[in-house]
Amino acid sequence: MNRERQKIETQNITLSLPKNLLQRIKHIAIDKNTSVSRLLTDTLEEIVKKEDSYENARLYHIKILEKGFDLGTEGKVTWRREDLYER
């Protein structure tokens, strides 16, 4: 991935991983011609982006449900349950 990134403040973290997992991650990073740090950053950014889009969609749909739908009844029920369901 050869894209320009804005200069943003970063912070180092300590991450403990099983050795065999780290070994596999290093091979994946090499295959993708990137670093483990860049690989993890990209993956974590993708997770955050998905979570943000999920939360935005959830809030949007809650807003729609709170507003309600116009069913053409102007809020008045003009039928009885028995009329809708034959027994």
C-alpha cells in the first residue's frame, strides 16, 4: 500500500503476542512489503472504520424508527383486530 499519510502524532505501545503468531504476522508483512507496525495499524484502522460506520447506521435507523412511518391513517385505527384475522 503506497499511499501518502498525514503526519499525525503516534504513540508506541507494548503488545504481547504468542511467538508463533508473531512469526506468521512477520511473514505476512514481508509478503505485503510492509512492516508489522504498518500492517497492524492498517488492520486496526479498518476495525475502527467498520465500528464507526456500524454505529452511524445504527443511530440513523433508530432516528427513522423514532420518527415513525406515515401509513396513511393519520394516527387513527379504523379497523378491529377481528376484521384483520379471520378465526
